Amino acid sequence: MEYDTYWSILDTPGNSIKPYSIFLIMLIISVALLMLVLRSKNNPDKKLLLILISLFIALSLPAYVYLKFIFEDTTEKRLTELLNSDKVKKIEGRITNFKRKVAYPRNGESTSESFDIDSLHFYYIDNGLYEFHHFGGNHSNVLHNGLKVKITYGQGDKFVEILKLEIAKQNTYQINP
């Protein structure tokens, strides 16, 4: 059976923004600010601003060059190897006992979901799977009873941690019953 990846630890925010891109953005903003300050007239703080902006450029340029061209970020490779290794477990089957609970704590709405595959119970607060991937919380009904899935997970002492969730291709476009 073929599966489409619905969510993976590779989709988390820590993997979507590369460290060098932060320094590139800092560098671009610093250069733009430098140009604005150089063009400004009658600015009493011009020297101070030039020194501060120059410090940002002096820090962000070498950091960008180092992280982009010298340092090798192996995070994605290591996570991919972990997902394909024997250190994690996989289960394949149909979702049963699917439940969604909505709570309203002080900070707003919080939704938790739980379901079983065979005798294994999964429970999570859905922001872990939806918030960052879909920018704004779970507004879908993708997971439901009867859906054929394959889950890569880590078995902890107290709970099961979902590392990758795949949905069978034949179920991908099925409307929630």
C-alpha cells in the first residue's frame, strides 16, 4: 500500500527555517538601514546609528557565510535516518475510537485528539500536528474512524510520541463520514 506523508517531525518549525537564513535577513535589513542612515540629513544620532548598524553587518555577514558555506547542517539527514531506523516503531492499520475534545483554558481554545490502531493508543494536543504545519490550528477533519494510516512512533515510558503520520493514498481524498 502506498502512503502520503501527512505530518512528520521534519515539518516542525525548527526544520523549516535554516539558521543561515536568519543571518541573511539580518544582513539585508542592516544594509537597508545603513543606506537610509547614510542618505539622511541633519540626524544628530547619525554616528551612533552607523556604528550600531555596522556592528550588525559585522556580525551577520560572517555568520551567514559560515552557516551557509562552511558549516554542514545534518539535522534533516539525521531525522530522516531516525525515521527509517530500527530505533523507532511503525504501526499500520485503520483508526478506531477517534475522539476530539475541545477545552477552553485561559489562553484560548485547546483541542486534543486520541485514537487507537490495533491495541496501541495515541493521544496528543492537536497543535503539535496542525498549528505550525497549517498556520492556525486544526480546522480540518482529516483524521477519522476507519482511515487507513501508517504511523512511525517512539515509545516512551508514559506515552507514545508520533514522529510521522502517513495516510493511505486511497483514503487521501475521502470525505470524513
